Amino acid sequence: MPHRLAALLAGLSLSGLAHASATQYPLTVDNCGMPQTFTQAPQRAVTVGQAGTELLYALGLGERLAGTSLWFNNVLPEFKAQNDKVPRLADNEPSFEAVVGKRPQLVTAQFEWMIGAQGAVGTREQFQELGIPTYLLPSDCEGKDNLVGADGTRLQPFKVQSIYKSVSQLAEIFDVQERGARLNAELQGQLDQARQRLAGQDLAHTSALFWFSSADLKTDPYVAGRQGVADYMLQTLGVRNVVESSEEWPTVGWETLVKANPTWLIVARMDRRRYPADDYQKKLDFLRSDPVTRNMDAVKHGRIIVLDADAMQAGIRLFRGLDVLSSAFASGKAPQP
Amino acid sequence: MSRLLPLSLFALLALCLAMLAGIAIGETRVGAEAIWQVLANQLWQAGHAVDPIDAGIVWNYRLPRTLVAAACGAGLATCGVILQALLRNPLAEPYLLGLSAGASTGAVAVGLFGLGGAVLSLSLSAGAFIGALAAFALVLLLSRASGSRHDNAQVILAGIAGSQLFNALTAFLITKSATAEQARGILFWLLGNLSGVRWPSVWLAVPVALFGLAICLWQRRALDAFTFGADSAASLGVPVRRTQLLLISCAALVTAVMVSIVGAIGFVGLVIPHALRLLLGPGHSRLLPASALGGALFLIVADILSRTLIAGQVIPVGVVTALIGAPVFALILISRRGRP
Amino acid sequence: MTVMTTIADAPLTCRGLGLRLGGRDVLQGVDLSVMPGETLGVVGPNGSGKSTLLKLLAGLRTPSSGSVRLLGEALERLPRRHIAQRLALVEQQADTLDAISVYDAVALGRTPWLSALAPFGKEDRAIIEQALADADASHLRRRLWGELSGGERQRVHIARALAQRPQVLLLDEPTNHLDIQHQLGLLRQVQALPLTTLVALHDLNQALTCDRLAVLDQGRLVALGKPEVVLTPERLLGTFGVQGHYLVDPYDGARVLRFRT
């Protein structure tokens, strides 16, 4: 019941927003504790982080982008046309000058360790001094302390609302609030649909494990811990995460993971090849050939889901990921990679 | 001589017990009966019914890990003995010749750029090995170029210079190219990690450690002859240059192999030889096997601790050896204070 | 030593020996033959090249010019082990931080004789005991190196050299740290040994007890012969920069040098 009612209410309220007003400038947005002021809709923006980039493409703002950076995967096919016209400043983090040299009126950042107190690109104050507003995706700063732990530590579990907030705030900044409302409705709809598929199914004994990558194929893997985005995906679908660490991506020994014997294994697919284990095919080969992991139930019965690495991050791909996962959980069969 | 036989038996017994502990203790609980059954199945086909996951954990994860810990501990300790004997310096240890610095650079280069990744499928281990030997070659060249006589101070300085250079290279590579996640992964590996060890590593580590020990035992009298310096060794009939080159190359090779398998585990090569010298005196006939054994036991215990100190998490072995080794080293220094 | 003894029989000879270091000739054109069984003293002021000469003769350094022959064979062609079985060197300074016992330090002297086929045995033990006794260090056998005084360490080094059972013994200023009793005793002992001995000395009166003396001055061999013949007042002034003359000791008729500035 709660799901259907929520969907109805959401639909009603969002349809109300469909006739959203135009943005009133000057606009001040409170973003991660720093208010950012805009005198007009930005005409040139630079993104640091694929999630922010694709979010802006989803809002149809490709022609307002002056540069992109920090990519984990190839751009989604539906955005290729927009992306081809935008120069790529760097595959990894760009330099401060490269960003500023594009004279942006907005810089978005997917991670606080890109633009923040210890930002690899620069601090928010540095940009502010030049009159450039910065927008950090709320999912990386709300309820998270990025100065503790290698990837930051979540003080509270990740909330999907932070993604909707990114969408509506960016839509407001760029004065495309109607498109923002539509996008949020679409995303919300995907989430609800994913949940619906599993309604009525008994998932009390279903558990899962996310394997992102490993420094060396046989050494301890990076797996999803509690409170992060990947964990949220499991929580929202009603499946238990076998990893109990509260770090977002801890390393846990194979011995512990194998003994936990999760029902489902979710391995990340990415185009990056920094570690041999980045290649999902190598991960699958390892699981099937290692004398211990091949005895896991999930490996023996082929319950391994290959999921886009970007779907495990806070961005629009999260919702597609939820769709893939819920189909698999519902049918009991992993999709072909 | 009369003490030798019971001492050796005691030592071997201690080693066996430590290895059993290494198999029995781990991140998760595997019952003693299950362990016994797994070993029985593997060693004499007893045919017990054991959960395949437990069997796999004991035989394919924990046993190779313990064996490699023993081999690496023995190998690194032996190398420490060689370097302390040849360089006549109590601070000498295997990484002095630039080996661990070079290994970091090699591993980072492979890890960040997948150097040779697509073509050769170079793993971090191979990168570390090549990097270690490259750094060693540089250090040798530097020490040769700085003087025709094999002066110990020059070798040490060349080692420091080489290490600094490769450490700087590593830092440069990391700051230029790595994400925080990548850097963390590589540095974790470099601090010493036995997690990825399987049977193939055993077939490499154990023979190499035994080979290194054998060469040193063969040269034990020559090592003793260096007690009063290289000139003294020469006047006692030791072909100094040849012996130094043989033993240092042997030490470099053994260390490079060990570092490439498990990362740069510190303190074993420095502290174990000292501790055993305090107990047994400087004679290499006893010091060498004792150090090898001591190193093996030390690293097995350190590995067990690294897996069990914090529940559900593995601490890098290098951190544990430092935590134990540093206070022990301090004690050694203090105990020497009374000496003239 | 007779007229019939030729250079070819001499256990240790060098011809035109020289060493150039850092653009400077530390040793130049030294021709020397040590007669079998003699005790040859090498004297000279500091920096005259005494230590260098001994190191070259022991084969520890490669000469820039000239050659050395040990027991008739060219030194540079001999394997180190072969040399060590015939020649032992007691250095001026050789120290260690190791807590080695005196017995073990002397036992090192057997190194050139030990091998896989000839392991340490009873005979080696006997030789070590003899060497300890000859150097008057038997009572020190269990002491650790760090506990010894400078003189005791010197005696242990000598014992080690004796344990090598060499035919030629080179000693670089062995009396430096010894007390007076041991200084006199050592020289007497060394001369009594049936070894050919080359000893670098500082004390010219001690040098008088040698069979022959070689005088080095700024890297050159300027005199070679019996002590009283070589250490003339002119030589003393020219090479050593001191005025000296001989006195006869009424006690036993021995000749003694007296110095004045």
C-alpha cells in the first residue's frame, strides 16, 4: 500500500510542479553549507564527474557545457550527440587552470575530494574568489564527512532524495524547472517500478554482495559496505547486504565473504583498466576458477549480476541499476552481461 | 654441539606449531575437527566429508598463506643477516639497496598505467619485481661509480640515494595520476599483504627462501671472516669482491622476489638478525638458520595478528610488524647502551 | 742468511713497487727482499707509506706499478686463499661491533684452512690454543670483544694471525696500544718465531732489535740494512728530523739511541 499511495501523491505533486515557475534571479542556492548566488542562468558550465555531466545532459543542457572531466565509463548512448560537441578537459581530474580557462559560470563536482576543503582540483573558496559558483552534488556531502576515511565516511545512510535535490536545484539554476520536474518524475517512476516488481515476494533470506574491483585479482576485494549508494539499492529493494562494515567501500577478505555465502553477487563493469580486476570478465573468471569462491551458491547457480559501475554511484544511472537488480531478484535469473 | 640436536628439534616443532596456528586461526571460525579432516583428506586421502568452502579456505587460502609467510620471513631475515655482515652496519637491512623503493615504483607504474597491462598482462607483482631490480642495478652502478674500492659507507649512501629517487618517482606518479581509491589500493598492497597468496606463490617463495639460505650457509665462514672488515676478510683468504657481489646479489634477488609476492614488509630484515645475535652471538653457522627460523615465526604470528586484531578487517602485515618491531628495536638499542 | 741466499729464495720480494692515489705517489719504486726467517723492520715518519707498503705486500691493494712475489710466485696471480695460507697481516686498526668472543676471533684465523672437506677439528683447536698462548691471550679466551682494552685487542689480532700458521707475517705497528711489558715481550716473541716477519714500527729503539731495517721517506725506500748501519745520525736528522746519537748501556752492552731536539 504505502508504495502505491506514495506514487500517487508524488505524481500529483510533481504534475503540479509541471507548471513550475521560471527562476527568479538573482538566485541563491544553499549547497553543502555554502550559499551560491547566480545572477542569471549559466551559459557556460564545466563538470567534474560523470554523474553531474549526465545529469545535465538529461536536462538537455548539453550546449551550455564548456567542458567535462572525470569519466569512469563511456557516455550513455542517448547523450552521445550532446557529448560529442563538448570538449573533454581530462579523463581524470583536470587542473584548476584548465577549468577556469573555460571561463565557466558554474562548475559542478561529483565528489568533495575533487572540489572541497582538500579538493584535488581546487577549493570552493578558490573558485569563489574568481566569482565562479560551484555546485557539489548533495549526495556526496549531506550526511557525509569527507575528511575521514579514504572515500569519506557516511554519517547517515545515503538518501535517494539527494539525487532528486540535485536535479531540481540544477534545473532551478539553469531555469529549466519544467524539465527538472519531468526528469524527477521519470526517475521516481523507475524507482517505484523497481520496487513494485518485488512487492509480495519474500526476500527475508535473500542477501547480496557488491564487488567493485580489487588492487590485485586475488587480494582482498573492494566491496560495498553499509550506508552507501550500493547499500541503499539493496535496502530499498529489501535485500540484505552481507557486508557489515560502515565504510562505503571497504576491503574485506574473501574468506569472510565466502563464508557469508550471499544469494546474489553483483560485479561492476567499467571501461577503466587501472587494475586487472576492473575487467568484469576477469572478475567472473576468478569467481569461477578460484578453488574457494567457486563453491559459493551464487557462483554455482550463476546468480551473478554484472552492473554498470556508474549505477553504483549517485546519479541517474542508479535508477537503471535498480531496474536491472529488481528484474534479476524477481525472476531469480541474472541478465546476460 | 651437544645442544644442537635438541635445539633444532625444538625449533622445527615451534615452526610446525606456528604453521598450525596459522591454519587454524583466521577471519572466520573453522572448527578444529574440520581442519583436521581437511588436512587428512589432502595428505592421505582420508575421505572425510567436509564442507567444500571450509576445505577450500583451509587448504587454498590459509595454508599457502602461512607457508609464504614463513618463507618470506625466513628470506627477509636471511637477507638482513647478509647485509649486516657485509656492510658492517647495525642499521643495514634488505631494503637499504633500494629494493622496496623500486618495488613501489614498479607496482605503482603497473597499477596506474597498466604498464604492459594489455600486452603482457603484467600484474602488480611483476611490476614490483622489475622495479626492485632496476633500483638495485642503479644503486650498484652508483656505488661503483663513486669509488673503486668497495667502501661500505659509499654503498649505504648509494642505497639511500637510490631509494630516495625511486620514492620520489612513486610520489610523482601517484600525485599525477591516481585517484584516492587507486592510491589507497596500491599503498595498501605495498605495506605488505598476504591476502592474494595462493599455491603458485608458495612454489616460488619457498624454493627462493631455501636457495638464499643455502647460499648463505655455504658462505658462512666467509661471512664470519668479515667480522673485522673487508681487509681483514681478504687477509683471511676470502675473495672479497666476488663474495660481496655474490651475496649482495643473492640478497637482492631473494628480497625482490619476496617484495613482489607480499609487498614491502619491514622490520623483519632489521630486527630479527639483531635479536638472534643478542641471544646466540655473531657466529653465522648458528645465526643464519636461527634468523631464518625466527623470521618465519615472526611473520606467521604477525600475519595471524593482522587478520584477527580487528574483526572483519585485515590490517596490512607491514603495519603489524612495525608495531611489534619498533618497540623491540628500541629495546635492542637501549640494551646496547651499556656496551663500550 | 748467507751470501748464497738469492732473491729467488726470498719468501717475499717486491720490485719497483708503487702506488699512486689521487694524483700523489704514496709509494714509489720500492725494491725489497725479505730474507727467510728474518725480522725486517720498516720505519719512517708518519705518511711515509709504511702501512701502504704492508697492504701492497699482503695483496690487499693493487699497485700502480711494480710487482710482488710471494714464495716465488707473482702475487696478483695467486688466489686469496692460497695467499692467506702463507701470509698473515695484523692491521693497525681492525674493530668490530659484534660481541664476538676472543676464542672465536682467534678461530677466524683458521678460515683459509677450512673447507667442506676439511671441517673444523681437533687439530684446529690445538693450533688456536697455541696461538692464544703465543700471544699471551689464553686467559682472555672467554671474554667478549667489547670488554677488551686496546692492548688486549691487539694481542688477539696477533693470535689470530698466528692461528693462520703463515710462513710470512706482516705486522703494522703492533706495539701501538700495548703496555711496556707486552711491547718488549711481543717483539721478542715475534723474533723467536720461525717465521719471516715484516714489522712496521714507530719506536726506533725497538727497531734496533730487528735483523734489518728498511727506512721509508715520503714513499721512497731510502735505506736498507742492519739497524746501526741504517739509522745513522744523518739519517735520523734527514728523514726523521731529530738529532740522535748512540749510547752503550753498561748493563748489558746493548746500543741504545738517545734523541734530542
